[in-house]
Amino acid sequence: MNRELIFDVMLMLGLVLVPIWAHFADEPFIITLATRAAIFAIAGVGLNLALGQGGLVSLGHATFFGLGGYAMGILASHAQSYTAITDWPVLIEGTKSMPIIWLVAVLVSGFAALLIGALSLRTTGVYFIMITLAFGQMFYYFAVSWSAYGGDDGLSIYIRNDFPGLNTLDPIQFFLIVFTCLLGVLGFASMLIRSPFGLSLNAARQSPERVETVGINPYHLRLTVFVISGMITGLAGALFADLNRFISPSMFSWQTSGEIMVFIILGGVARRSGPIVGAVVFIALEHFLGGLSDYWHIYLGALLLLIVLFARGGIIGLLLGQGRVHD
């Protein structure tokens, strides 16, 4: 067992044991913080596939995060307002089930990623970055003007969606649902990276010309991973909306895209647990420094600068004495 795998196991144990301790210590707020970190980590795992494996620097992943959240919010808003005279009570009731919400969020985000990727991946470099950013801002302003679902004020959801056999209003049970999703996403991402597709994608990131000479189209590889990345990020958006029971246009903002990218850079680009470490550090800084100053992002920026300059493999690489995975 190599050092990074040992680190990953210890990290996951710590992430699950802290909320369990908080449950018995009657500290629900700590459970909520851990749940937020796990949700942000899922979003980071999604972007890390595109960024770390595909070399796609996207500043528009908040689009998929927001679409996942709005898919949940729209379904839940109709579910909470239906009455006994609703024409389709069984269908409406079904939209309160988390698995249904997740499926809708993943499909909507994946379809959007397919359309956006099909256009933006025809460019490279800074042009790709700006096109993904432009799509994110388009969705942001659309959500601001969408008065039917709250517009700029957002939309409150007065119920939390159901999960078979569990009480989702119990913080520890909701955390375990999110944590299980995180484990599933991590397992899927690990298998994808080790698969022939993942190896081909990594080769296309390093040398697209050589990949083309063996008959593989790099565009198709990048589009596929972009869609998968968007679907995972959409799932995170649905979970985030369910956690807060609130959706707003800020889920589409470029700041949200930037934060997801920060998680990856802090933890380590292309590292399996990089997004988890980054999300945990981000939530910890927000919690401990946010109470001291409204400008706690200054400290986050300083930490990010130090990581970029002196820790090429992120916090994980620094702790394990390693550089970037691709070095």
C-alpha cells in the first residue's frame, strides 16, 4: 500500500469520524460543515476529471452546479405546493425522492455539458476558458431574471427531499447520504482514470497529435470527460440545494466556478483526494477565519499563492513530499 493510498484512507476516516463524534456531542453545526465539505468535494472531483485528467481549465462549471441545484429546487417547489386535487399526485410525490432528484440533476447537467462542450471544445487555451465563463454568466443572468423561481432573491424550499428508509432532516443521516455519494463518485472516478478511456485521455492531454496517429479523436475524449464532469458537478449542486433548502443565481456565478477550482489546486491537481483536502481546508478557513473578519479570503488567497509557488503537488504533495502527479 503506497503512502498516498494510506493518506486517502485516513482522510476519509477522518471525514466520517468527525461528524459521528459531533452527533454524539450534540454539535449539529459541525455535521453541517462536514456535509458542506463533502458536497464541495464531489463538485471538485467532477472538475478534477476535466482539469486534472483532460487538461481542461473550465471557469464555467458553476453552470452544472447551478443546474443541478435548480433541478432539485424546481421539482421540490412543485412537490411542496401540490394538493390532493393535483392531476398527477403520484408523479409529484415521486419528485420528493432524492434518487429521482439526483437522476434529473445528472441528466440535465449532462445534457448542458454536452451542448456547451460541443461548442467550447472547438477552441483551446484562453478561448476555451472564456467561452465556459461566458456560458456560466449567461445562465447566471437567466436565473436572475427567472421570476417564476425567485429571480434574484432565490427560492426557499420548505421541505427536504426524502430518501427511502432514512430521515433526511437528521443531520447525521443526511451527512451519511452525502458521504456515500462521495465514496461512489470517488470510486467511479478512480475506475475511469485507470480504464483504457482514462489512459487515452491522459495521453491526449500530453500529446494530442500522437493520439490522433493511432486513430483516436482527442475531441471525442475531451467531450466525453467534460460531460461526465458536468454530471458529477450537477449531482453536487442538487445535494447542496437540498442541504440549504434554498437555491439562488449565485450557484451559477463565476465565483462558484473559481471556488471549485481552488479546492483542486489546494489539495493537488489530478490527485484522487485533492478536491476533498481542498474542500475541507476551504470550509475550515471559512469557519474559523470568517468569524474574525469579513475579508478572510485574503488569507485564502495567500495560502493559494504559497501552494502555487512552493507546493507543486498541492497540500497532498507537500505532505507526502511529492510533486504534481503528472510530473
